[in-house]
Amino acid sequence: MTLRQASPNRLLLACSAALVAAALLSACAASGNGLQREAATQLQARVLEVTQASSQDNPESALQALAGLEADLAAAQAKGQVSEERRRSITTVATAVRADLNDAVAAQKAAAAKAAEDARNAAGQGTQAPSPAPEAPVSQPAPAPAAGQGNTSGNGGNAGKNNSDKGKGKN
């Protein structure tokens, strides 16, 4: 089994999914007044759809499931299965969840745009003409010696000079 590092956006989305589930399930729970059992069951099924889509890193699908939850909530209230107070409570949680999911969608789009830009840049570098290799320095010949200073005898730089000032050496 290989483990991979989760991206910060995926981790945020997973945490949001857990919070979504907890908040919406508690808002849609049938305990107490304001929500009939049939409506609670239907709304909890929708909450599960939102949670699953969020946990699978699919915020767009989660937004669609959330829209279904809100439609079911409106229908249940029209039938008298949900009190106004309970509807407001669920709607408040759903609004916060929608904001988180919209942020996740925006983050995914930004990441996809950056990845596409990086891919274009990488492809652009591969198709550009290679930059010319730096030219090797051209060696210049040494300047010619000035007239009268050349070495003509092969005896070093003293050839043709008066050596009378030098020591006497062996006789």
C-alpha cells in the first residue's frame, strides 16, 4: 500500500465534509418538534449525498446535492412536515456549507489553472530553440617584439649586448 500526501485543499474539503455531516444531520434530526420523521429521513439521505460528494473531493457534485437538500426542505415545509424554526436552522447550516463548497470549487479551479499554466510553460521551454552555447574565447597571438629588442641569438635576452659589467667567472 502506498501513502500519498493529501493536498491542503483536499484536507480542508474532508474536514468540511465531516462538519457538514455533523451540522446537517443534527439540524435534520427528527428529535423534538418541528420535523416529522418522514421529512427527517428524506433530508438525512440528502445530507449523506452532500457528505459523500465532499469526502470524494467533488465539491461541484456536493453543491448539486445541497441544492437537492434545499429543494426537499422547501417541499417538506410546504407539506407542513418542517416548522419555520427548523427550516431556518437547516438553511443557516446549508448556507455555511455552500460557502465552504464554493471556496473548494474556486480552489480547485485555481489549482487547475496553475497546473495548465505550468504545463504550458514547461512545453514552451521544450519547443524553444536551444540557447547558443557560449563562445570559447579566441586566443590572440602574442604581439611581435619591437624592432631591436628581439632575441636573435638564442642566448636569452642578453644576446648582442655588452657584457663587460659582469663578473669575471672562470678563466
